[in-house]
Amino acid sequence: MADMEHTDTVCAADTWSLGGKEFTSRFILGSGKFRLDVVKAAVEDAGAQIVTLAVRRANTEQEGNILESIPAGVTLLPNTSGARTAEEAVRIARLARELGCGDFIKVEVIRDAKYLLPDNAETVRATEMLANEGFVVLPYMYPDLNVARDLVSAGAAAVMPLGAPIGSNRGLVTRDFIRILIEEIDLPVIVDAGIGRPSQACEAMEMGAAAVMANTAVATAGNIPLMAHAFGRAVEAGRAAYLAGPGRVLESAGEASSPLTGFLEEEAR
């Protein structure tokens, strides 16, 4: 019991920061594909403290504004979805600020309509412009070490490399490149896009990612609140495993896991 209490204390103290705010949850929930009637339950069941939203869903006079569905105290992370240039991303970010969404902004600059891959060069430009205006900028990017370094220089608060193309649920297709960013970039690395299963979110956290974001995988689940809960717990498990330090992997032969195994082998002889 004492060991469990110690473990709970260690995990509770494992906070992280963005833009001067401190968070205990490392699961970021994207709301772009959610029905408004399930947003609140998904956020609460996931234990999410940061929720992304498309500005076009907040900038509406229709009944059921998404801002009314997100629980109080949750940090809003509006995105620049729809931007095709750095200038368009900046305009959307300014609109989000005027709407009362705060200074956090997830930069998405996408010209590719088929695969929805981010334009890294325009993303760097947008990041620098917005950082100079006092935004807390989290750029969505294709995992490239040189681009990540440029984003650091441009003033990014974190980098958000894609695990796989947006909405694909294919998991950590780019895991080797994400691992390089985690090892080399002195900013939080938040794995975004393509995560399709809680086990994949857990793997990303085991690698040392600061956080994981998911949207489609939760929004398209049969039981949305339950899947949100599963993702939240998987992220916690992956982070705990990273902090614990995973055991070694033997590439050649096996090894007895207990002295008793060797004793039985001697008896068999």
C-alpha cells in the first residue's frame, strides 16, 4: 500500500507547462469531429485539460456554439484549420483571440488537399509572426529535425509532429522521426494526428513524448466517452512507463525471469 501511495504521489507531481500554464493531464482532445452533445462528456471522461477547436465552429451564431460545450477551466487551443498560407493562419489566430479563445494557437497550414500534409515552410513563417504577437504557438508539422529546429528559433512553445496523416487512425507511422525530435528538441513534443488506438498513444508516451492529441479515434468510436476515458488512461500508463524506465530487450536468447526456473531445470536433469 505504501508503494502504491508513493507511486500516486510521483505521478501527481509529474506536471508539464505551456505558455506559463501548468497541466497534469497529458492527453489533448481534438473536438473537430465531435457532435456538440458529446463534447462535454468526452472531455470529462478523458480528463483532458486542453481541448482544440476549429475557429469556424466558435465563430457562429447558430444555436449550440462549441464554446458552450467545453467545461469551464479547460484551456482552449484553437487551430488555424483551413489556412493555406502563413498570412491566413495569422488572420485566423487573431480572430480566435478576438472571440475570447485566449492566446494559445495550434498552427495548421495545409495546401495539400489530398493527403492533408502540413506545409512546413509556411508553418515556420506563421509561427514566427504569431510568436512575435504574443501567441503561445503550437505548430502542427511533418516530423523533420531541421524544421523542428527552425520552429524552436521562430518561438514555438512546442512542436506537434504527425504520427500519420490526419484522420487516418494508422498510428505511429513516423515513430522513428518522432523519436529523433524527442531526443534532439528542447521543447515539448506533442504527437498529433493519425493516432488510432489507446495502445498507440501509450507507445508515444513510452517514447518520451510530452503529450498526445487525438480526435478522429475518439469521435468515431462506438462509445465515445468510454474511448475518451481509455485514451486518457493509456496516456497516463505510457508516461508512467517512461518515468519508470522500460526493461532491457534481449535480441538473441531468452533469460530465466526467476531463480526458480533454473532450479527446476537442474531438477529435470
